[in-house]
Amino acid sequence: MNRNELARIAHAMVANGRGLLAADESTGTIKKRFDKIKVENTEENRRAYRELLFLTPGMADYISGVIMYDETLRQSTKSGERFADLLTRLNVVPGIKVDAGTKPMPNFPNEVITEGLDGLAGRLAEYHKLGARFAKWRAVIDIGEGFPTRTNIETNAELLARYAALCQEAEIVPIVEPEVLMDGAHSIERCEQVTDEVLATVFDRLFAHRVYLEGIVLKPNMVISGQKATNRASASDVAAATLRCLKRHVPPAVPGIAFLSGGQSEAESTLHLDLMNRSGPLPWLLSFSYGRALQQSALSAWGGATANVAAGQREFLKRARLNSLAAKGKYESGLEKQAA
Ligand code: 13P
């Protein structure tokens, strides 16, 4: 394992106000996004949509890396350049989702476990050949009455650590993503309590598996009220609680933290990131790895029409630019009103 190379890539993924585009929706998940804009879920439409994002002029100023799905990593632009080659040429690191999604956890109703370790070493070697230099594995922790359980948290954390060790062995930077969901009606305090326990457990297992912390990127949820909570905590409360939680558990050896958006609106997820970066100095770089919060407006503006590709790209570039400002603590909510 070349530790210097892992640390260099991990740092590049979060440095200089740039962040990650999570465009790794599985074929099933992208169908949900396409259904909303009445676009048929064909391989060509998926390719055309990813091409729209990746060919957005100027996106590399704000986007350091792109997480792709297996199919996308093997696809090319209309003019025949492989997506991985295009991104690498633009100084954007190609990444790959390697987990196989979640499955119900036997004996633990309401809880899920992420699958995908079987054959992972072989797949990582192939992905490296195809140009991927980082990977993603998402563990999902839900909050409700009587869960998450200790067993669920420990099992998910163990799997994340084994995945991370396998990635580093293959010279691929692991994005370690333990997502505490914001579905449900729980309070921000409950989210903080659960996120505390999850992060403590994840770093314990990373240590146990001898994962090189300088060569990972953490992708956590923000500490936030559940979507259905009646009194949702303010933006400044979210920023304070999230930082408190991260400072307790994430060693400064970790170069950066790239948040998921998790169902927050585009503007909310940008504001929260900005507030955290304004309360520095912080021991790690804080950036974004958003899926929905970078793509919602772009998808609507595009709507599957070739004539709207430029409009979709303008919306994507706007979100990328505003999140880049937030990654530097220089975002203003007034900027939302500016035309894309
Ligand atoms: P969201 O930002 O839409 O939560 O997606 C990020 C992601 O990659 C989830 O795994």
C-alpha cells in the first residue's frame, strides 16, 4: 500500500473549496429521480444525464471528484471518451460506489445491513484499472422506537472498517459513510446521541482494522432534526451540534469530512456547511459529497430534453459554486436569488 498516494488523493478530494458530486445512484434509485421528471430509465438516458453533469463547463473549479455507479464507470461521452478518462483529464478524481445496497438485518426488525464484501478485493482491482481512485460504502442507521440497536451499529461499523482496509490495500481511498437517517420525527438531541455512538464505534473499528486515517474521507450525516419533527432545530443549532459531535470522535489525522445531504433542501445543505466553516479553525477540511442537493434543480431544468442540456448545466454549476463557497465559509443566502 502506498500511504503517501492515499493521503494525497484523500486531501485532494476535500481541498481548495472543492467537493464531491455523488452521481452514484443505482439503476433503481435513478429511476425514482427520472420518474419525477417523466424520463424513461434507459441506459442511454442514464448515460446522457451523467454526460450533462460531467461536461458542465467550469464544474471542475468546484468539484474535486465524482462518485459513479458501476455502469457509469464503464460508459463514455457521445464523442467516445470514457467518463473516467474525461474526469481525470479535468483534474476530477473518478470514484466508484462498491457497496451492494442494504438488506434487512435478521432478528432486528426495522434495521438494515449493507452488503458487498464478497469478492470486493477483485472488484477493487478492476475498478482501479478502470481509473477509479476512491470508493464509497454507505451504512444506514435508522432512528425509531427501540432502534438503532447496539448490534446493528457494531455490525455496520465492522463492515465499514473491513471495506476501508480492502480499499486501501488496492490503493483506493475509502469514503467511510455511516448515514444516520433524517427520516422520522426524532429530535436533534436524539440524532446527536445516535450519531455520537455511531462515530465512536466506527472509529473504534477503523482503528481495530489498522485503517490508515490520513487516507480516508469521512462522509457523515449532519446532526439535524428528523424531517417529520414538529419543532425542527435552527441552522445554527445544526451547525453547532454537528461540530460538537465530530470534534468528539474524528481524529485530526482524517484530512477531510464531506457531508451527505440526506434529504435536506439544496439551500439548507449549503447554509449548514457554510455555518460550520465559519466557526473555524477546524482540525479537518469540511466539504460536501451531495447527491440530491447538487442535482435536484439540474434534473428539473433538464427534464430529459436535449434542448435543455445547457439549462441543466447552469443549475448544476450554480449549486456546485455555492457549495464551494460554503466549503470556504463564504456563502451568503442572498446568492440563492441570482440566476443560475
Ligand atoms: P444525498 O446527498 O442525496 O444524501 O446523497 C449522497 C450519497 O451519496 C448517499 O449515499
